[in-house]
Amino acid sequence: MSRIDARDRAEDSAHSPYDVAVIGYGPTGVTAANLLGAMGLRVVVVERDAEVFARARAISTDEEVLRIWQRTGLAERLKRDMLAERPLDFVDAHGRPFIRARPTPRGHGHPPQMFIYQPAVEQVLRDGVDRYPNVEVLLRHECVRLRQEADGVELTVVGADDSLRRLRAAYVVAADGGSSLTRAQLNVGYEGRTYEDRWVVIDTEMLKPWPDHDKLRFRCDPARPAVDCPTPLGHHRWEFPILPGDDEKHLTTHDAIYAMVSGYGIGRDQIKILRATVYSHHVRFAARFRVGRVFLAGDAAHAMPPWIGQGMAAGVRDVANLCWKLAAVLRGELPETALDSYEAERKPHVKEVTRRAVFVGRIITERRLPVTRIRDTALRAVDRVPGFGNWLQDSHWIPVAHYADGLQARPRSKASGHQLPQPWVTVADGSRARLDDVLGGRWLLLNGGLPVPQPGWERPGVPSLTVTPAGSRPAEGTVVDSDGVLLPWMAERRVATLALRPDAYVYAAVPAGVQLPPPPAGFAPAPRPTTSIAQ
């Protein structure tokens, strides 16, 4: 990949147009660069900073995000630097649990919860972008102006040495954070609230382990709530609120930090303080996620409190939803109006995730003593019900992404708008593979029984696979449901044929013997390019 730094050379718009410009190179932007690069699009990334941001902001992710990173070919490498499936406790002021939970899998083919060290994650993702000669990264550059035209967007980019460049792209993905300059230039509102309490976030290196150091605890102490969280690669995270009367500057000093963690039995010889940063929590949504050819993603589009670890994940989901649609429009496979489905699909889900993050935060940060006594007693009682903690986390923690509107056929079925689970399957040569690797990120028909002719899909050349039961002989054109997941999933929803989008969401589904609704208007799948489509 051509990596251009502001110390190199400044040049004007001698470049040919890019398919997509990505503004911002955090987790959302770097995921977009990997996805778009793998699709063969010509991409330019504009990033103000020279290096990966050193502060470890996000501390966890989930199986759905790993499934997205699987599409980039980086999931297994990323998992090597993560902690999987650690238990979670909500504890009272005395350290006694009143809710215990362990994340339960949702069928995406990866561990349900992974603790991360964000700088390490971002570095692996950036290294992944280096695989693509069709992706150009401009570090130490900032986009200071956008001008939209009928056939593209002109970006004015300033380097660290004050050099100017003008770039052109068909579309722009703005992933430049909560204080997005792009969003401001587009005059898009960012409505919501900022919480009064500010929090000190402390990242440490663990020198000597302590009992249960690898367990996540929400310390629901009304005197001073805290988050006590394991992170991989020998790190540990604490978060404490700045209470009325506190000296914010003092609370970030080593003496104050050691005093706060000493309450949990942690001595000065057990941790090395790496950094302490003060953050505010926000709940905000951009009034629009799309303005013409520019799309807001990640914190530029929405912000949520950190309590269920979904801020970064929401941005990754954004670009996973958007990037394949941009590629389809650029290739002429879908009409430009298909891009309107990005906001229609993503905004309701991210709002629901945010609502639940706020709810969990109320449980953790409640400081009224009478309320905390009721909370501790009531939740401890129901937690004795077998499986309650796991049910609470699975059903009310992170909502399953399900699209009630957007790019899907009518009439809807019970499978419409849902993402197909990803088990291991057996393919024609007898080897086992994850389902998404077999689906290949393309439009595809999946049959749960004897295929029914689907001329509306077969004429444009949409391929078809048949799912056969576990124990079946592998054969061409089939996948064996080795784990016994796909056929029961289809039977539960009373469907036998699925039309899958490239992101494995169900566009249409019908029972046995019934023809599918037609493809989207203007659907014209093209052969997949191996190089950029921009000339």
C-alpha cells in the first residue's frame, strides 16, 4: 500500500478519483478500509494523527463484531490478543455479588464476549489494510472542507506541514469521532445529553496478579461506584466517577489512584499506572446518517455510555452494513437509492443499544442508599433463579441486530431482516469451514430442502446452495449442516429457501415449494473485480 505522510510530498489533484474516501482511522474507519479494500474498491483514508491513539478506550467486543472482522480475514489474529468469556459480577458495597453472569453464544461462530486492548486491536487492523494496494492512507492529514457535486465529493485535505491536497471520491464515510468536523460541515445536528458526572479512566499494567483479576466487576457502591475490568496483554482497567467536592486534577494523580484501588486490596507493587484520563459520558444521535454522498459512522453518528461495551461495536456494525452497499452501487449491482437503507437499518438498532446501556448504567451508578438496598436485595433474590444472570445479559444486555425496515423484500417472513447464524459446515471436499467463508460475501440462495426454481434470481446469475442434514455425504452445490444449526433455524421460522444479502442478512424467505419475491429493483449483479473499479 502507498502510505503517504505529510513529511513526504504535497501535491494537488493529480490523483484519479477514488471510489470511497474514509475520514478517520479509528476502529470504525480502519474496519471500513479493510472491508472496502477487500472488495477491490479504490480507497483513500484521511487521518489527522500519525500513530494509533495510545489510550485504551474500548475494553470489550462481542461475537458479532468478530464475525465482521472475519470478513477482513483478521479475526483469528485479533483473537490472539483478546481475553475470551470472562465472568461478570455486579457486586454491592461489600463486594458481594447480586448478579452473576457469563455471556452466552448467539450463533455467530466466535466467543460471545472478548476483552480487548484497543491500541493492539487497531494496530492489527491497520496492518491488515497494508495488504491492499488499492487503499491509500494519508496520516497526519485533516479534511477541512467537503464540496459535493452530482458525481462525487471534493475533499480539501491539509497536511501537518500546511500543504494542501484536493481529492475526489464518489462517496465519503466520515468516521471522525464524536467531535466530527465533517458532521459540523454538513450542518447535521447531534442531539442528546452529556451526563453531569465525569469519570476517571485508569489503564494499568499488572505486575502481580490478584485473586479474580480476570473477572469483570461492576462495583455498585453508592459511596463511589467503580468498574473493575480485566484487559489482555497484561493490562487492567479501573473507572471511578468524580464526585461532588472532588478535585478532578488530584484524582488523576498516582497517589489518588493507588488510594482508590487499595480499597479492593490492590497494592502499589501490583500495578503500574500507565495513564489516567477524564471522560464524560454522552447519549447523542446525529439527526441524519446520510447527507448526499457523505455517510456518518461510529461516534460521528452516535455516542453512548460505555456500560455494555458497545460504543466501538456500534461503529463496526455501521460500516459492515454500509460498505457492501457502497460497493454494490459503485459496481452497478444496486441503484443508488439502496444506500438510504443504511440509516433505516442502523439507527433503530443503535438507539435500542444505547437505551439499554443507559439502563445498565443506572444499576451501576445508583447512589441513593434506600434504592441501592432494594436493588441489592431484589436482584440477589432473583439471581438465585438458575440462569437468571445469563438470561438478563442475553435478553436485555445487547439486543440482537434485527432490521424491521430497510433493504428487504415484501411480504416479510419470520426470518426477514435477521442475520443467519454462522455454524461450522462441511463443504464438498469434506473439509469444515465457517459458514460466512462459504457464502463468500455475495448474494446467494440457500435451500433447506429440495430446491424450487427461482427464475427471478437465477436469470441474473445468483448462485444457490442446498443445506443437507448432519451426517450427509458432502457434494458439489451443498453444505452439510454439521453442527445441526441451520436447518433447525429455518424450521423454527417456517422457511425453506432464503435469499441472503452479502452481509448474511435475510432479504427474503419462503416456505417449501414457494417462489421467492423478486430481487430489489435495479438489481444487476456483476462479476467481482479483482482490482479497483475506479479508472
